[in-house]
Amino acid sequence: MSSQIKEIGKHMFYPPYLLFRSAVGIKNLMYNCGIFKVENFDVNVISVGGITFGGSGKSPMTMYLAYKAAEIESNIGKTAIVSRGYRRSSKGFLVVSDGKKVLSNVHQAGDELYMMAKRLSSTVVIADENRSRGVKSVVEMFDAKNIILDDGFQHRSLGRNTDIVMLEPDILLDHSVSFKRETLNALKRASAVVVLDADERKSITDKLKDYNNIKLFYGRRKITGFYSLKNGKKVNIQNLKNRKISAFCGIANPQNFINTLNLSGLQVETALAFKDHCRYNEIDLSKVARFFTTSGAEILLTTEKDAVKIPPVLYSLPIYYTTIDLEIENEKELLKLVFEDL
């Protein structure tokens, strides 16, 4: 029955999806023909994006590049992240972090940008739905030399030096994945493709051979820490093993989170999934509390993105959140591609 409902849902959303894809196709044609103009800036602009609607690792890659840029800041200058700040309560230009202090709350910034600002203490983080305005402002205000556009692949009005596209393996291997922002043909615009957590690499590499100019990189999500939601203190993974664990999250692809937990040596028995960017209202918080009781868990695990939105009312529960970073193979080659001009 559930599969039938999913099929009905697909058919219901297909007409508006076709309209969306048609609009994207027309817009791309206008850019390809030079009818729509591109605004360029005299700084190094790096776009991190995708062709799917979420869950491909765009935010982890954005943070990964910001970390690496901070390590070589003396050589390349200051780096800033510019994003629209998905599902934020504010509008227009917003300084989430000035590279010294977080200046906005999670509701004003949106969960992902707020998470980035908290983790990237020396990186300027900006929200602006008008990317060109955001880049212009951050260059003028902070003298940024490197701009990382979070989820910027479809924002073609803003010129970029490097276009990194994040892909999940099933987009290339599973033909049933039908809802995408753009087709694989859009990869012709990319400078590099990064595929995370891939096992069938030969099939993926063969699939991408048609795009000769693309540099292909592989990487993995890796848990770098477990922290108490109540006090933010880091805990040893050994203290979590051999405990009955359940998980909850509100992200685009919950299975990625569960798989990463399992690969770290933890066994998640049950999971509760909310919609992506869930804001955790009273009903959602009640569901989490009830889930903890009914699952019989000793520990609840969630993501860093979810943790920044959970209020103190749940601090009495043994909830821990994970920090996840990326490990990229051929890292030097990727960083050279991104930063070699400076």
C-alpha cells in the first residue's frame, strides 16, 4: 500500500515538476546564448551545488572548503560563505558571522548557515537571496578574496571560477531517481564532480566518461565527534557503543545519516525522520520524547543541523549530536583546482 501511495504522489507532482524543468531549461538556454548576462567579480568565486533537490553533501563540502581555506588564509586571503539561507525568517542581506562572532540566531539565519557559522569561527558567513548583492557586499565589507557559494550551481547570473557539483551514487546508478533539478547533461558546465560514499566506482566512472572535461573526485562522510545536546561536551564513542541507540533527524536523506552512524561502529535500532529543515515545533518535540520512550532507547542521536534547533525542553533526554566532515581522495588536486589562481 505504501508503495502505491508513493506512486500516486509521484504522478501528482509530475506536472508541476515538468513546468519547473521547462523553466530551468529555458533559463539555461538564455544563458548559453548570451541573452542573460553574467555578473563577474574580481575575486575567486567557488560554487558548490548539485542537480538534485537535497541530500548530496553540499553543506559538508562548503564547510570542508572553508576549513581548508582558513588553513592557508595567509596565502589566499579571507574567505566568506554566501548562501540564501534556506527557510530563514529574515530577508535580504544578513551577516550571520563576521568571522569573529556569530551575530544572528538560528531562525534569522536558517539552520544550515547557523550551523556553519558556529563551526567555522574564522569564516565570514552571509545570507542573501540575491547572490550577486551578497558577494558585492561581502567583498566591500570584509575584503573577502574567496567566495564559496553554497548551493550555487543553478545561480548562473553570478560568474564563478570553479563549479563543484555534488552527486550521490544513486543518481548515477538508480534509474528510478526521476526528480532532479537538472539532467546529467548539466554536468557539462561543471569543473568537478564529487561523489560521496560510493561503492560501485567503476560504474560511476564509466557513466561520467561522456563528460571529458570534468574532474571526478570521490569522498566519504566521516563522524568527527559526538556531543551532548545539554552541555555541548564531547563524549568518547566508546561510551556510546553497546548501548541501545535510536536516532532522529530532519534532513533530506535520513538514510545517509543512519549509514554513517553504522559505519562508525554504532548500531541504530530504530529511527524517526522529520521533513528536511524541520523547525521542531511543540508537536515535533512531543514526537521525539514519545519516540524515546516507545523505542526503549538508552541514547538518542541526531545531526548537528538538527541540534541547533532543539530547545532546552528536551535537554533532560540523553540526546547526542554528531559532527560530520568529509574526507576527499586526491585532496591536493581538488584544492589546487579551487585555489590555484591565488
